[in-house]
Amino acid sequence: MLKGIEDCRNVADFRELARRRLPGPIFHYIDGAAEDEVTYARNTQAFEACDLVPNVLSGVAEVDPSVTVMGQRLAMPIFCSPTALQRLFHYRGERAVGAAAERYGTFFGISSLATVSLEEIGEQIATPKMFQFYFHKDRGLNRAMIERCQAAGFDALTLTVDTITGGNRERDLRTGFTSPPKLTLRSLASFAWHPRWAFNYYTSEAFSLPQLSGHLQEGSKVAISVGDYFSKMLDQGMTWKDAEALRAQWGGPFCLKGVMSPEDARRAVDIGCSAIMVSNHAGRQLDGSRAPFDQISEIADAVGGEIDIICDGGIRRGTHILKALAAGATACSGGHMYLYALAAGGQAGVEKALDNLYSEVVRDMKLMGITRLDQLTRGHLRYR
């Protein structure tokens, strides 16, 4: 029986604690995906179709689990992928996740739909920071977000490219999830069953999406589903030329999130990207698409050594991280692995989740017979 975050040994434990502590619609927003959720499940299952082949007698008393991504040295090979609406899951939201990422010396990603401002994160969080950019129809909003991100001293900009329209997130449709939450008889009943969450949500500062302030009311003052937000507010005409122009405007390390094919990886190199996140948006967009891990080797064959390759999605264990790096990834990132922990216990929960993964990576490196992560090769993998 899980009593608290100290009892959580893995992502599944945090998920169970989050399920107990969150109102139903909010838990299912984190937990759900598109349509039959086949891709969401496959993201993790893909790792189980691959075995690790260790070496022994390698002298592993000391190991180095660090990696370098977009010019930033990270103390561990996984970082907190940018995710939206975090103050719905815990009243401290991005403040808690950023502080936990700083303690563990890893990247912290903040979303365009974040609930804490770029300026506050820039002032308070010293760990490497990336801003995840949604390309809106409102060009004034796009310019303002870039300028604010530059002024706040962020280290990298990441353009999400797989949300050209909203995915068919049927769980959200069934539960009626919106941002901000609508007050209905059904939602009020769910809030009443979770009084701690309701107290913290309603006694904290008003929910808002600061990056959109002055430009859009949808998502903060006007309730809307995330799928509808993508379909109505984002620019469906976005092209490679737009991505290249955004990279030039930003002028620093630039990443594309949502690249899944070798052809698109090559184009990312051609327009001067520093990194790509191989991602299917946690199965929340196109159900039936490939798992990120299944594409890493193919993409590494096409652009390995020319661009940083980040495996984003399905990570639940340290062994998953080692498999992705052996296949050709530079590093890994994830959302579920810390969002459940955020909901379960705020900053302390995220720290426990990162500590679990860090400990697993170090232990698994020793069991694999390596002292540095760049010693991993495809020779350490066998596919079933």
C-alpha cells in the first residue's frame, strides 16, 4: 500500500498516487492519449522488444552518467520535457519541476502553455532551460514569446511540429477536460472528492497562461480543450521556411520536437537545427504512429554526429535510457515520468522520480560494464 512519495519506486507507483490525489478529468488528461491509445502503450512496449547485452570485468567502481545536449552539460541523460498546464496537477507547477531539475542538474523544458511566466523561471531557475514554442496564427504573440524568452536568458528554443491540428483525445472528450477546468455538477463532485487539490487550486493565485497574456484568452479566461486549442489557435500552414526563419530569429540552440522520419531529420540538419526530439507527443496526436525508440537507429544512421538526437516518449526505466543511447540517441526526455510525480508530491515528488531514474542509470551502467555513456553501441542491443 503506497502511503506517500517515499514509497514510490517507479513511474507506476507515482501514477497510482497521482490517480488518488487528482480529480478524475485532470488525472485522465495526464494519463490519456489519442483514440485507442495504441501508440501511447507502444512507446514503452518498444523497449521491451530489445534486450541489453552486458560486458563484465570492466572496472566500474566510478561511472559518469553525464551527457551534453545543445551545448549544455547535463548531470544525467534524461531531462524534463516541456509539458503544459502544470499548475492543474500541483499548485506550484513549473516552479516545483524547475527546482527539482536544478537539483539534479538537468534540462527543464517550459511550454508555451505554461502556468508560470518565462521571466519568473528565468530569474529563479539556474539549470539549463528550454522554451517549447507553439507556432500561433497570431504573429504578434509569436514575436513576443521569442523576445521574452531571449530576455529571460533561456538556453534553447524548441519548436513543436506535430501539433498542426489537435489529436482525437477521447478520454478528454468523455471527462469534459478543459483549461481552465469548467465548473459543472460533475466536475464539482470530482473536486469535492479531492479536497486537498481543490483547496490548493482555489486558494493559490488565479490560474493563468502568462505567455499568452495580452494576446489570447483561450486556455486561461475562456475554457477550451487542448485539442481544440491546437486546431483553432495554431497555424496549420506552418512550413520548413517558417521553422528556418524562427531559428534565425532566435539565434541560439534550436530544436524541433516531433520529428519521426530520417527525411525530416535530414531537413532539420539542413536548416541549421542543433537538435531534434524524436517524439509522437506521447501518443496524444496520431494514434498508430511509430514509437520514438523504434526510429532512433534509422534516424541516427541518417544524421548521427551532425545533430543531437533526443528520444522523447515511453521512458519508464534506466534501462530504457541506456537502450535509446545505445541505438544512437544523445539523450532522452519525458513528461509522464515526472508529471505523475508532480501530482503525487510536488517538488519532492519530482525529485524522487529523478533520483529513482538517476540511481537506475548508474546501477545499470555498472551492470552493463561501462563507465561512460558514449561507450554504449548497438553491439549492446539484440532485438527479439
